[in-house]
Amino acid sequence: MLNRLRVVLLLALASAPSLFGADFSMTVTDKNYLNTQGFSVFLYDSTYHPVFVDQKNTAMELILHGQRIATNGDVRLMPTPEQWDLVATLKGKQADKATNRLTANLAFPSFDLSYTLEVAAEPGGAKVSINLDKPLPEKLAGRAGFNLEFLPSIYMGKTYLVDGNKAGIFPRTPNDTMVKVLPLADEPRKAYYLEDWDKAKGYTQPLPFAQGKSITLGVDDALGRVNVKSDTADLMLFDGRDRAQNGWFVLRSLIPSGKTTGAIVWHIRPDVIPNWTRPPVIAHSQVGYAPGFQKVAVLELDPKYDAPKTAKVLRLMEDGSYKQAFEGPITPSTPWLRYVYSKFDFTPVKEPGLYVIEYADQRTAPFPISEDAYANIWQDSLDHHIAAQMDHVSVREGYRVWHGASHLDDGRLAPVVGEQFDGWNQATATDGKYKGGDHIPGMNVGGWYDAGDFDLEEPAQLSVIQSLALAYREFNLKYDELTVDEGTRQVEMHRPDGVPDTVEQVKHGALLILAQFHNIGHAIRGTHEPDLRQYTHLGDGASKTDGRIYDPKLGSNEVRGDLSGRPDDRWIFSTNSPFFQWNAIAALAAAADTLKGYDDALAKNCLETAIKAWNDEKNHPTPFPSGGWGGAPESAPANGVLAASQGVTSGAHLPRNARGNAAAPTNSSTASAQTTPPAGGGRGRFGVGLDWAAALELTIATDGAEPYKSRLKELFPQIITPEQMEFHGWTAVRALPYLDANAKDQMREAVKTYMAGLDKRLDTTPFGVPPSLGTWGGSGAVVDMAIRMYFLHKAFPDLVGPEYTLRAVNYILGTHPVSSTSYVAGVGTVSKTKTYSNNRADNAYIPGAVIPGYIIIKPDFPECIDDFGFLWFEDEAVVAGSASWVVAGNAAEAIIQESK
């Protein structure tokens, strides 16, 4: 939608006057950034991430005409630094309203380099200065420079001018000359995996593709045109994509030797359109609406926009003409972040057909009003995204092979104790009969790639099993469009084989978890790449490794049968925790109940393994690892919130993975300091039994057998407290058939209490769903709301209406901030078609992938870029999120069918 608005606005503004170089003024706002109508400058309102480091959302950032055109403005030691390269340490920052000046105090302590980064308002833009405390150390001459990174999707294919007369076009494909830039002799030692990665990549950097004292970017783009002049060293334009597909265009000036004050001075002059206001965004469901249910669009408006007081619904007729079907008022606007919001209720429109919403000069893409509007919104997630994420098998779709049978050489017990990249951690050098580096047989079965990478995250595996098992049982989901042959390791889309796809996927996950228990003896942290070269691999997962088991006795290029001398086998991180263990038990029990009648032998194996693990865990509780939740920051819960999008569909206590997290990831130091769990699964950090999900699923799988049923009764009062209801208390609905007759009355009172304050909490945003306040987009929490409210509605329809689930589903499908693009790739008239999936190097997507969605670029800029797929915090779809969406999508359809 924003792309279409951009085209319309460009045409309208082609001949409009601008303030390019004019004396408009910027002021420091109450939120401590520089601002004028149409242009803002942020300075270190967020910092580099403690695990992922460079996420392209910190330092100096420029927002021009509603787009964040540039980020990461600061001193760097490379022309095109990558994700884990050295960054400055922020010592402090100030905002001076009297002088309209922002200042950040920064340092590279290991190089004895301290400086201030100063951004000051000046007529027509901002002056950027680097002031050193003392002259640049000699060793950094030619290395330290001021970098500012510009968004490729805005500028590639657009023009630039150097010094007013040297013209060029921003390349769509990087093709610059590369040169070797070796590490400095006394450069701080990096982690061994970063050293290995740099060495494997050859220490290369691109040469600039443009250079001069003045560069105008986007000369032909009225919305993105900006001029930068340097009073000191030359400006150089680099293409960061020469080193990595997620690179940006980098504007850079080297810091000269011998200077301190004004070592770098730039003048940034954006071509600000006078009195510019952002076009309205009409946020609505891209799949449409069911006739008899509420239909509300949310209008996102610039506070300075002269907003009309009414909106219209037009019907698209068969001959292509439009006929007005409804006109109604919009609500008074309410502010949130930097915009204001109004609602347009067009519920009276009920006749089936195709419609658009028209407001001011904006018109949406067509959408249907239909009884089956929600019927198919989940299918791509099940039979494309989850299928394409299947590990250890090949996946084919017609003429296309999504990938070959991958990682058949899994895996080796992680040979390095301690923390690795991406927050992974191996707690011990041995596990049972295996020592670090040993091949563990039988681990090359089942499981799903977690997200845009290829690792097997344990929380994701357990979540997908439980979500799909729940979908199959709750909705009698017999949908079948896949052929899955585990024996031949082949999967084919659009080819039914007589077995429901949810059942086949549950089996695929169960095989992996059973392999862990049978070959290692317990649940594990997961399976991960041994080095960054593999971790950053894009494309076919089968080409990451040679598929042969590593034999250290062979030469590095020697092959002998199924063995090779190449140590590319993935590492198995066997670190366990009570959270993994109890939820693995829950997943196996859910699988056992699902597989009955389809694979009775495997169902029996799952149930027996779950029961044995239950007994073992009761008698010999798994200790908390010394690193906290699974020993890794990425798997730590944030702000006391459990993993709603990572397994809560069955009450799982899975730590929330940073991906799909609605709150900021935390370091492991913030996780539980306990080293042993309470006896018998007892009460965990969040005041509720860690074994609730296991007890629930084993009770269901055994039709109410003991001791599981008694454990449910024991935990029930704890699980339905108001503070637990939102996270996993609602799953007690599934336990009611096995509890005493008065249990439902107890839960009814708990639900009343929960609902009493719910609307007030949800009204903190104009969209009536949980806000996205963390480092990663919060769509997972909204999907969880859809599921949670469905089950509460089903059990207590007089207390919980259907509108909560439909509101959450409509949010995912387009009724959200920034744009009205569906967050489910390929689903809806306008959807996200560039996602942070393993095919992102092709600027593509996997159908059915559910992206995290908008985040707030601090302090007040909501962002989710439609035509760019390389920001993992906005675009990276996790497999667990797709499985949860299968449940949510079916819940929405069930509500519609219920009304009939």
C-alpha cells in the first residue's frame, strides 16, 4: 500500500517547489530528537544489540518524508562493516533545546579513541561533527571514518550526482572492485568464531563507486532526495552488499590525522517538501470480512493532515466500475507515537461482493465480504512455509525443488564449551557416553529450520508439534495436500497422500524429539551451525554440508563412503533445562494423541517415552543450566513474559525466543538464578508448575490417567490466576473435562476478573491488541491473543465475545500500523512478499511465512518496510509462528461457522 501511495505522491510532487537548501529550521523536541515537518534526526535513541550487535537501527538516523532513509551514523573502522564488527561504546548523550543540538559521547577504548558525535540544527538541515579528545592514533589513520548507511530499497536504481556534475545510478547488483584489508596488528582479539569467519571470507572490502566533496542521493526521487557536503575529507559511496546481501549503501569520510575539533564536518540538506504531510494509511483486512461480523478500518494520519470527517465503502462491480455502498463518520482522532488514529466502522455493509475503502484521496485494494473470507488464511503457512522449513528431507513443489535432503550428517556433540554466536551455549564437555566432537548417531531425522537460518531451535520444535497437534484435534483438521515419505526423505507439495498434513508434520517433529531421548537421553538446546560461514548461508540447506559424517582420521578433502574429512557437520548443543525437558514431554504426549490411528507404533513410542521421562523428571529433576534459561540469551524470557508464540497453545512453559518476541530480549544474566528446579516440577520462576503442559497433554493422551490428572487438579488454582491467564492460564479450558465439576465455576470467576481489565490494557494502542514494544516485532503476541481468546470464548461465550479473536486475526492481515500490508506472506490482496527467509537473497518470500511486523524505532517511529526483507526484527518469520497461525486461522474460521 505504501508503495502505491509513494507513486501517487511522486507524480503529484514532480513539479512542486521544495526546500532543498532553503533555510528551514529544526528544533529539539520533547523526545530529544531534531525535527522539522517532513524530516527528523535521531541520535542513539537505541544502542547496538548485546547478542546480534548491528541491527541497522541505532546511532544517527534520518527520517525523511515518513521513511527511515539512513541509519548507523557513527565512526566505524571499516568502509562496509558487518554485523559483528567492532562498534563504539556509548558513554552518554545530551539534547540541548537552547542550541538545538544533539551530542553523543563515544569511545573505542581498546584504541584509546574518545570523541563526541554532534548533530546541530542549521539553516536547511543539520551539521554533523566528529570532535576527537586527542588526535587520531596513527594506527587508525586510513581506517577510522564516519559512516552513514542508506537504505538500498529506496536508492537502488535511482540517480546520484557528485560535485554537481558527475552522474551515476545506484546499482541494483553490487559489482565493485574488492581489496584485502587485513586486521590491525593490535586490534582487539575477537571471539574465535569471528576470527575464523573473517579469515574464511578473505578480509575483503569494496572500493568506493563514487567520491567527492558533495553528493546528492536520489536526485530523481522527490521523497528521498538528500544532499551531503563535507568540509573535511572526501565523501565516498560504498556498496555494503558487496560483502553481504543485507548490506546498505554506505556514505563515508575518513578521519584525518592531526585534527581534533571538527575532524569530520558534514552538512546534510534534505529536499524537504514544504508543508509535507504523510498520506493517510487505511489499515484493514486484506482478505476481507465475514458478512455478519464487525468491520472496522483504522486510519493512520499525520497530525498536521487536514483529515476529512467521513469515509466511504465502494463496491467493485463486475464491469470494473465502482458503486458507493456506504458512507459513514470516522471517530475523533487519538494520538499514539508520532501519528494520530481514527476508526471507520462499516459493519452495516454485509452483502457479499468485492469492495474498497475510500478516504480522502486514498483508495484501498479490493477485498471481499464473504462467508469464507477466513477459510484459507492458514493453508499457505501449513503447506508452504512449514513444509519448506522441514529438515532432513527434500521438498519439491511442481517443477521447483525448495531444497534437497539437508544435514544428513547431523550431528556432533558441540566440541567447544561456553557461549557461541547467536547466543548458543554448550554447558559441558561431555554428555553421557559422548564427548565433545563425537558423532551422535540417529540425529538426522525430523525437525524444522527455525527461521531465516537453518538451526533446529528446541523451543521452536516443541512449539510446532504442540500447535499442530492442537489444531488437528481442536478443529478436526484433515486437510491433506502434502505427500511426506520419511523413509525416502521426500516431501512434495500439492500431492495428497491420504494422511492429514498436520499429522505428518507432528510426526516429523516427534521423530527429532524421540531421537534426542533415545540417543542422548533427554531434551537438548538444539542443533546449530559450527561456524559463521554456514550460519550466514542462504539458499538450499542441503548445500551447507557434504552430507557425510565427519571422520577426523581422513584428510580435509578425503571421502570414504558415508564419511569425509570435512568438519562441516552441525553441532548438537545438548545443554538441557527443566523448561526444555518438561515441554518435550508435553510435545511427545501431544504427538502420541495425534498419531493414534495413523502410526500406532510411533504413537506408542511417543507416549512411553513421555511417561518414562515424566517419571525420571519427578525422581531426578533436571537442574537449571548455569547460564540460565537453556544457557543462552536468545532463549531467555523477557520481562517475565513466557513464550506466547513458542508453544503456549498447549500451556507450554517455553522460554520466549528473541525471534517473534513481543518484548526486548534479555541477557542470560537476567534469567533465573536458580540452579535446581523445585522438586517434582514444582513452582517455577513465574509462580506456576513447570510441568503443567506435560500434565495436561499426558492427561489427554491417557484419557485421564494418574498421576497426571491429580497433578492437573493440584496446579489448577495456580494456573487460572489473573496474572497467569494471559500467558498459559487459558489452557486450563482444555483440562476442564478431567477436573471436578466445580472447576468450570472457578475458572468462570477467574475469566471474569481477567476480562474486567482486558479492554483497558488493549486500548494502549489504537488497534486493540498487544503493542510491539521490544527489539523484535510483536505479531506473535497478537496471534497468541487470537488463540487465547478463541478458547476462552468457546468455554465462556457469555463472558468473552468472538470479536477479540477476529480483531487479532484482522490485525495480522492488515489492520496494523505503518501500512495495511498483510503480515502473512502471499495471503491477502496486498501482502509482504520480501521476507527474511532463507531465500531472501533472491528478494523473495516463502508463502505463509508470518513476519514479526512493525517495531518502534525509538523514540516514536513505527516501522515495517514493505519492499525490503533484510531487517530480521521486522521480517524474519519463525516456523513456530506459522504453526501458531494455523491454530489462529482455524479459530477465526470456527467462529464464523459457529454463527451459522
